[in-house]
Amino acid sequence: MPDGTFPGLLQIEPMDKVSAMKTSLKIAIVLLGYLAALGFGFLANELHEWLAPDWANQSSGMYAEGGAILFFEVTGVACVVPTLLALFFLRKVPWFWNTYSWAMLALALSGPLLEAVGIGLNRPVNGPAPVMSTTASLFFLLVLVRIFSVLFLAPADLLSALLSADPKCRRRLLIAFALECALGIFVLLNIATRHKFM
């Protein structure tokens, strides 16, 4: 637009300096942000190992799984910043926003679907509990990581919707945000109910 602003919920002006930045510089800034996010994830995992309690040796597998989940969560949360920068740099690219908003909506729909399948597989059956296969264990780890990813996907959906200049893309991102929030509330209620009856 002539005055350097973009139609969206977030009015950012002036855009002249950002638009004048070289594409290579924008890419370098975003890539450095992702590298820093990975660094934060590794640092969190190292601190997790360094501060390991005495019982961690007796349950090393469980403790290592906790470290892996911590790595993914810290990295995921830290990746929000460079991702938002990339989205900001791509505000004037309509095909990207269309693809991105559909992808985020599909990802948001995967949460309730994985949770429903996980609940179905975890239902108590008559007789002794079956031994969980490696595939089932990996599936439940995937469900767990997906549930925890709500912590950074929900804010990313909301902030992306605020950055989007296209009303249709904004609507899809807000639906994705609502789905992520609904999944988070469902999981919290499920945890609270289980603790209440234990």
C-alpha cells in the first residue's frame, strides 16, 4: 500500500525499512533464530541431565524420555519468535498465507484426532492389561508431544491470525487457535478428573 501499511489486525508502520532489507538478510535472521531455539533446547536438556535427582539412575528410561520432551517443548516455544519473524517478512505473499493457514488448521485438527485414538487404545479391557508394543509406545509418545505442543501452537495461531492480511486466512488461523485451546482445556479437565477419583 502507498503509505507502507498492510491491512490486518496488526497495523505496522512504516514498512519501508523492513521492505528494503535484502531477502538474504531476512533469511539469515530467521535461520539464526531457529539455531538459537535449538541451542535453548539443548541447553535445557543439559540442565535437566545435570540436575538429575538420585532416583534418575533407577528409572533412566523414563528420565531420558522426560528430557526428550523437555527438549522439544523448549525448542518449540523458542521457535515461535523466528517463525513470527518469518511470517512478518512474508506478509505480502498471498499464496504462502493460504498454504500456511490450511496447514495450521490441519495440524490443529490432528490434536483431537490423536487424542481420541489414544483414549480408544487406552480403554480398560477385561482380563490382564496387554503388554504395550513398541509401535503403541511410540504412538503414545507422539500423542504426548502433540498435547504439549498446544503450549506453543495456540499462541502461534493467534499471533499469525493477527499478522495475516487476508480475512479468509485469518479466519482459518482463529479456528485453529480455538481447536488448540479446546484440546488444552479437554486435557486439563481429563487430568483433573483422574486426580479427583484417584
